[in-house]
Amino acid sequence: MAAIIRKVTGEDPATRKRVARRFPDTERGRAAAETYAAGLAVARTVYDVRVRIGGRQVSKTFKTKAEARRYASAVETDRDRGVAVDPRSSRVTFGDYSTRWLDSRHDLRPRTRDDYAALLKVHLVPAFGSFALGAITPSMVRNWHAQLSQDHPARAAKGYRLLRTILGTAVVDRYLIVSPCQVRGAGVEHAVEREIPSLAEVAALTEAMPANLSALALVAAWCGLRRGELLGLTRADLDPLHGTVRVARSVSELADGSISVGEPKTAAGRRTVAVPRHLLPTLEAHLATYVGADPDAPIFAGANGGWLRPRTIERHWVRARTAVGVNYRLHDLRHLAATLTAATGASTKEIMARIGHASPAAALRYQHATEDRDRAIADALSDLVSAPVPIRSVG
């Protein structure tokens, strides 16, 4: 059981030194405490609550006995429920705890670790770093999220998800009884509806790209690979005989400028995608002209034959879209691939498998989009038969 101890402090009249004694909160102890206090100058009484949590005795001090009793009752209830927290633990600052949390996450991909470190440095530590974990309240989290959402809604959602994860771990570690992250829907990113390029614009963008990278735009537009997945393709991943491309890795660039080659973004990202047959001649010519004979040779290589940096492909893409007079992102080609896939009547699971989505939510968005543009897409698909989209020769 939680024990309440009276602590009497004051000045000894004989020695004029500060002294203190503790007394049990019993009838006899109370009488002894009152006698002791009467003999001191400027005596003061506080109340310590002592309780054993997780095999260790902890204590917390209160000014009044009523406060001490309330806390003792509450902590005993929490201990019986298995959710009691050492008061000293909740005094650990968010800055210290988040640093230890990130250091302990050896399961994170290098790029994810960089992203988390940036969110902590720019948004979370400035707002919560100096506060003790137990001092962070739901209203503080709500106000922080509301302010950041005004100008940076995507960062607010990402930052909130990270904050919720870290403080959720603090609950598991018994630093907190309950997480202060209680803002409903705060971790949801509401994607802005973006226009996707037309097939004619894809052809123009392909023509505007450097010859050794034009095939990259085609694979993105027709197979729906992410940028990192495109950069991670090797000769062994492309099978012209069976008309498939295997997504086995992803290339990213870290904050320190180094290249990271790892697994695709999600488990669903590891997949084999059928290549539309009209692309195969172009891809075969690309292999013959620009790709080394080694099975591990990157299909889209850098100047030294190694992995192409994401910033390099981004630079070429910006030049191409400027030349064409459009403002699409490279990622918008993936959206086009998903929308065209849905337009063929593919099921949700088929879209997920082809595009590499881990959940059906995104696939359902593309299916909904096709309902609105079904006739226009059907006409565009018919045009492919009568007037094939120009594909740049690399021979």
C-alpha cells in the first residue's frame, strides 16, 4: 500500500541549523510530529507519498495531507490496473526521450530516419523539447497542430504521427499513463487533387528528357513505379522475353548526400509488373544502348555507371517540363499509370498489386476518379489503337 509520511522541517533554536524529521501518518506519529514542530522555529510540514512501482520505491511530495491522500488512492488504483507511472519518469524531457527513441529505432530505413530527424529538429523539439513528458497536455498538442496546419498541412500530419508514435512508446515504457495526442484526424494527410498529364504530354515530356532517361518517363507513366524504384532497377530486373519488370529495391539520397539502396517503400512495393507490349522495343533498345552487360548494372545509371542520384533525375525532369510548358511532378506519371489501370476495369486488388499500394484507400481513389472521367479515358484508350503514342527511338 501507499504510505503517507509527514516531513517536518524548521530551524533548531539551539543550533540555528535547518533540521528535518519524518513521522508515519499514524495517531502516534501525528502527535510526535506536532511535538517536534512545536520545538522548532518556523516549522513547516509536508507530506510524502511512498509507493513501490515496478519493484522500486518511489515518492512524491505534497503540501497538504488531502492532496497526498488523493494521490495515494489514485496511484494504488493505477498500480492494481498495471498502469502506475514513476513520477520521476514523467519529468524526463521530450527532447531527451525523443533522442533516445530515435537512436533505439534500428529498424528504420535510412531515409525514414532522416525524415524523422528533420521533423524532430524543425517542428517537434522546438515546440516540446524543453517540456517534461508529463507536462505535455492535449491542448498543447492541439494548438501546435492547428498552427502548423495553417501553412504546412502535410508536415503537420506527418509531425503529429511521429509525435503520437513517440509518446505512445512513452506510455508503453511507463513514462506516461496516457498519451496527450488526442486530436482526432490530425495524422491524416488530405491530398490535394492534382491534374494528371495527358498521353500526348507524356510523349512530349519523354522527347524533352535526355536520351538515356527518356525510357524512365515511359516506365513511370505506364508501369507506375515510384522514383526510387525506377532508380533501383537493374538489367536483371527487366525481362523482355516475358515482358515484365521486377521491383526489388529503391534508391534514395540521404541528408548527408550519400546514396541509400534498400527495400521498396512497403512490402507491397516488392512486386513484378507486366510491361505494356508497346514499350518493349524501346526498353530493349535502351538496354542495348545505355546499360552495362553486368546483371547488376543500373538501367538508369549515373555518369560513372553507378546509381543515378534522385536530385539528378529531378533536375532533368524540371528542365523537361519547363521545355514542354507544364508543371507536373515526376510522381504524377505514377498517378497517371494508376488511373489508366483503373480505367481498364481492374479490381482494387489488381490496382494495389500493380502500383504497389499497401492499403486499398489509394486504389479506391483512382477507381473513383475513373468514374468521373470514364468516357474521356475510354476515348483516349481508343486513340492508342488508331494513333499510337509516339515513343522516342534510342537507336
